[in-house]
Amino acid sequence: MERTLSIIKPDGVKRALIGEVIKRFDSNDIKIVAMKMIHMTRTQAQGFYAVHKERPFFDSLTDFMSSGPAVVMVLEGENVIARYRELMGATNYKEAAPGTIRADFATDIEKNVVHGSDAPETAAFEIGYFFNNFEIVG
């Protein structure tokens, strides 16, 4: 079984989309094995997104991700990284396939409701950033 990190970003939490996102996991046979609500500091957001430090959007992204509560989850399932990325839709919600989370709920490229790991190595780092082994069941 593969694992990946999911974040319902502050815009998704503020707009009460937590249940809708989780319902889509259930409908797609994606199991949640850890979940908690957090409110990252700007420093924590900068650490999480350090890979993007040199990108022009880094400051606005870390400001946004520390602007309010977010829900972080560990998802588990067969080929869950690719399946979740398909369920999320393209980062640019205008390019996201109809019926994906971002096509249905995003309001701009940054406020696109969800985050998901893009590879097994990324997933391992991202899961470890928010969860210890005792917090993950399954």
C-alpha cells in the first residue's frame, strides 16, 4: 500500500469543504490513516515549502498557508499518489478536469483547496513533516 499527504488548505477549511473532500476520498476507495487540524506559522509553512524557496510565489504561498487552519491527512491505498492527484485536478484550476476538487471548488491558482504529494519521496518527507509513526493507524 502506498501513502501520500493531503492538505485541505485554509481556503477549503474556511469555506467548509472538509466534508466534501473527505466524501470524495470515500467514493474513490482512498483510506485516511491519520488526520488533524493545524494552523501553521509562517516559519512552518516556509519549512514545508522549502523546495519552492527560489520561486516567485514562495512568499505569497507561505503567507496563505499560514493564514488560517488547515487539515492534514495521510491517505493510503493502491497507487494513491497518482489517484489522489487525478482527484485533485491540475494546480491551475482553470486547467483541471471537470469533476475534480480544484475544478469544482478552487477560486484561484493558489487558493485551490487541496495539496497532495507528487512522488513517493515527497510523500515520505511531507508525511514526516506533520505526523509521527504513533499518529498513523493502519
